[in-house]
Amino acid sequence: MPDVHVPLGSRAYDVRIDRGLIARAGEEIAPLLARRRVAVVTEENVAALHLGPLRDGLEAAGIEYAQLILPPGEGTKCWSQLERVTEWLVAERVERRDVVLALGGGVIGDLVGFAAAILRRGVRLVQIPTSLLAQVDSSVGGKTGINSPLGKNLIGAFHQPSLVLADVDALETLPERDFIAGYGEVVKYGLLGDEGFFGWLEKNGPALARGDGAARAEAVRRSVQMKADIVVRDETEQGDRALLNLGHTFGHALEAATGYSDRLLHGEGVAIGCALAFDLSARLNLCSQEEPSRVRAHLDRMGMRMRLSDIPGDLPDAEGLLALMAQDKKVVDGRLRFILARGIGDAFVTSDVPPDAVRALLEDALAA
């Protein structure tokens, strides 16, 4: 599987996509090191599965390491854990030319990446994503951050990694729910800019879910390549990069409404949000009614959450969800930007969305 190169001048890096990369991490990382020592941050569940092979690989390459193991879950992306990670890195005397390894899913990648961004005004970072969501999305592109009680990822910084090691073997260790949730970010890429990829997913998605390694690797590669292409055009999200937030305006509000708990995983929120974005596009006569039906048919075939009724427990009413959406990072001059679609593979960013149309959509979705 070829690497995906992210050409950002002096901050360019490769995304390696292969099997066995965690066990070979030492030899992969060694060329980056000014001194043969790294700081590893992970979380409990990932540590039980992958920290041993990572440490063996580092030791085989003659690389010393310090390790910090955090609690699992979205709640870890918070101020207290950011302080814990940052102060630990300071205590370990991590220098600007050293490398911090983020071993885990999106939570660890975002949190540790943010700590690396602010420590000594920026130390080098290697992302070792272990979840599908992190491999195809959050480990690439340099977005790092933590959550606020008022909204998702509202505190953060852009900090590009020096290397990403996407070990597709790690996907075999994921619980089914986590894998399928991560698929929400994969299908997003087809929906926003590549109908051919969406068609490939319609054909190969079930095999991918069943564990077809070649299909999984190809899905990761194509997703990462699409993200890299967009990031290079718009690194700090002034234009095209906002397309990557298809489904996220709704999804982030739903995550906040459920307290960033396991009631709703991030990828599940994205899938529901993508379905809502296509429903809204059809209501505004931007695309045909067949498009949201095709989206929902694929999500249903993959066994994914796609309706508000799929979320256990109570949700705020439409006004409450709108208030949470108003805290979205994509708000500009007080106006919320939506990612809508003229069809599958043809998404665009707009602020010209009647609030009443969004309110009516949410009211109907809550009642369904």
C-alpha cells in the first residue's frame, strides 16, 4: 500500500498505511529522532492491546521511552487531562526537538496533539491511530484540541504531525460498534466529493465491515488521500477544508446534547448528521429526493445509526439543538455555515440557510 504524502513545504509528512506498523514503529520513527528517546501517551483500552508491541518495537530500535496512560472515552478531551499530559511532558523534560507519540483513537490524537502544540510552543508529534475514525480523519491534517461543555473541539490549535503510522492490523481489535462508527467518517468522503468512492463503498462496504483487510486498507488510503488533498489547499479551514465537516454541524450538537458519552460516538453523530444534511439539501431543492434515500439505504445496510431515534435517551427539543449548533466552530459573523449537497459527491459550504428550514427539519426528525 503506497504512502500518502501531505506536501506542506517544510512541514510535509507521510501517512504510512500498512500492516504491522505498530510493531515496526521504532524503525519508522528512528530517522526523526535527534536523541533516541520518545514520550508515549495512550489510554487504558489501547494500552492493553497495543502498548506492548509498540514498546517492543521501540526497544528493538534502541529507543528509550516514557509512557503515560489516560482514561478512555470522549470525556478525556478536557482541560484537566490536557493539564495532566502537558505537565507530565514537562516533568519528562521533553524538548522541542523530541518526539511525542500519540497512540490511540481520535480522543488521544486530538488531546496529545494539542499538548504537543502548546508545549514549548510546539514539539514534534507522531500520530499512531488505532481506530478507523482516527486513521481516516483525525490523525491527518493537524487539527488538535479538547472539548468545552458548550461545544465540541472549541479549544485547540493546528499542529501538523511529523509522521502518521496507520496500522490496519489495529482495526481487527476494534469492537464492532467502534469500527462501524468510524465508518461514518469514511462514507463522508464519498458523500462530500467523490461519488465514485461512494459507489465503491456501496459495493465493498459489507466486506470491509466483515474484516476484508484489502478493502479496509483501500478505504483508509482513499479517505486519507482525499483529506490530504483538501488540507493542502486549505490548511487552516478558510474555505474548502470546511467541506470535511459534512455531517459535523448536526453531529457535534448531538454529541454535546448527549454529554460526550457513549450514548453517541463521534462517527455515529457524523453519520446521523450526513443523513440530516442530505435531508435538508433535498428540502431546499438543492438535490433530488432520491439522494438522501440512497444515503440512508447505504447507512442502513451497514447497520449504522442514522436517525435521532437511534440515540438512546432524551434529546433537547429543536430549539435546544439549534442553540448547541450555534456554538459550532463554523459560525462566522454570527451565522452558522452548513455543508450541504447538490448530490452525492457534490458538497458545498453555505451560510444561506433559512433558520426555519433547519428548525422544521429537526422537529420532524425528533418526531420520527
